[in-house]
Amino acid sequence: TPYDPDVFPADPNEDERAFLNMIPGDLSSECSSSNFYCDTIDLTFFNENGWPDMFVVGAFYSDLITNEIKGIATARNIPIVQFVGDYSDDEGANNVRDMVAMTKRMEELA
């Protein structure tokens, strides 16, 4: 069966791929090359390159912020913003956003 992008609506489009290509480092190097959900963050990248000023984490990935990360962030006074619902600025279920739109919304709220 040939690849059909309509079957995979979460696949990055051209703009999203360009955005992703600008991101340095790999926070989940143990599993990022696999086609499976990564449930770990490699803290080596932060330790070698510096920690962020803030974490903004979407609802789908909030379990990645482990107690270890929370402890380090607290010790470094790094705020963690976690979304627990949808990413819209209204409650309409029809307001679906792609990855770039969700990232922009996170930046607005941060």
C-alpha cells in the first residue's frame, strides 16, 4: 500500500517539518529513531547545553515531566507550565490545531 498522508494527520506538513528541523539536540535519543512512543527525556542534553528558562508541556506529554525533572527544575527556579486540556482558546471541539498552531498557543500563554 502506498503512503497516504490522509491516514496520518499527525505527520508534520512542510511548515512543521521546517520548524522541527530547526530544533537542536535530541531529548529522547534512546528511542527517537524508533516508531514508538518515547517515555523518557535524556537529561544529558540539558546538563551539557544548559537548562531552559521554562518548560511548556502539552497534555499528551505531561507524564514526561518526572519527579526528577520537577526536582531539578524547582532547584533551578525553572517554572513548568503543563496543559491538562485541549490547546484552544475556546471550548469548541471543532477548534483542532496542528503542531505549529499548538506551539504558538503555548508561547502566547507562557
